[in-house]
Amino acid sequence: MTIDSFKEKIFDTVRQLTLDESNWGHPKWQALCPAITQEVLNDAFAQHETVQAIFASVAPIVPRSCKTMARIEKKTQSLSPGNYKVLSDFVAVRLNCKLEEIASKIEIIRAIVLEKGGSLYVRRSWLSPDQAAFHDGKKFTDITQYVYAYLPEVGYPIEFQIGHIFAAHTFTMDSALRDNPACGKVDLWTDNFYKRVKAYILEKANGQETTDSLDAIQTLAQHIHNGQTPRELQLILQSM
């Protein structure tokens, strides 16, 4: 299957099924998996420049690294039967912002996608209850939100990870460790570090008393990094 025919099948699949995750197990998504090649992944990664130009009004968009066949095969094996989400993030970007800015970022993305005749799906809500606006008294329940979009001019589903820069930094470390366990990066899930920082961010955003102090979090960061917290992480923690 050529790259163009692969993209035509994605277009047809999205048109019929939308990007809703409840359809990710459909046979039409499944039928695309055997046709994935490194050439397809490279072509998808090459679309990041187009995506950045289209969504330039949202905020600086950070592209994630190009997918590899080894990663696709591993991810496919780890998914539950009938789940072909592996196809949803060939084009994947991160958009860092404050929690209270997530809703407005999504609305800008939605307007751009609809104006260009595309499709959009917001994967569950980071607010409780779902679809309720924070200014109506609802609470943040997560520090990141996933949005999926499809534009014919891009040709592949786009995964937007929108939220706090700490989540983006953590997931970047996750990716580096998956690709090379000996890369020297520290797993930020160690000693519940991610969960404690996430709780701290959520409590502050929701106007609650924080369980941890920033000093305690910075001390834990030092501990899991053997006394040498990376500068990038130091700046993230200081900005919280």
C-alpha cells in the first residue's frame, strides 16, 4: 500500500467512524495496522511543520519525536484486543499551558478544525463533571487533556496533549526511557514523585490547601536524582 492510499483509507475511516475512542476497535482501524511502515511514520512526522503553521494562534506547539516501527510493534502488542489507538498519534504535539487555559485552547483548536472541514474529539474531560466549565464551580481532576483532530491537508490523526508543562516533561522522560532504558534519564514516577507533584498542582489550581510543600517536593526531586535535579525540572518546580 502506498502512502497516498494509506492516507486515503484513514480519510475514509475518519469520515465513517469519527475519531471517537469508542470506535478505535473497529475493523476498519484494524485493517490499517498491517500497512504501517517506517515510510508512513516518517511522512506523518513531516506534517508537524504544517500542523505548527495551522495552529500557530493557539500557542507554541512542541512536536514529539518521530515514531519508529519498533515502538509501533511494542505498543500494538501492549494494547487490549480490538484497540487500535496506535494509529491515533502518528502526528503528536504538546501544548503547555496553565490548567485554567486548557478550555480556551481546546475551543481555538475546535474552531480551526471545523473551519477547515476536519474532525475533532476531546478524550474525556479533565474537569468534573465532564463538560462543565471551571468557572461554574467545578474542579480540575487532571493536569493534562488529550484532544484528537483530523485535517485532510495533514492526512493523519493529530494528538494534542494540552496541559501543565510538568506532565509534558514527565512524558518526555517516559519516551526517552522506553526508547533507551540506559539513556540516563530518571523515571519521574519513582517514589510517587509524579503523583505528588500532580496533587500539588491540582490542589493549588482548585484553591485547596496543599498536602505537600514545594520544599518537600524539591527535596524529593533531589533524592530521586541523586542530589542533581536537572535544571529544566528545577525551573518547572520553581514556577508552580
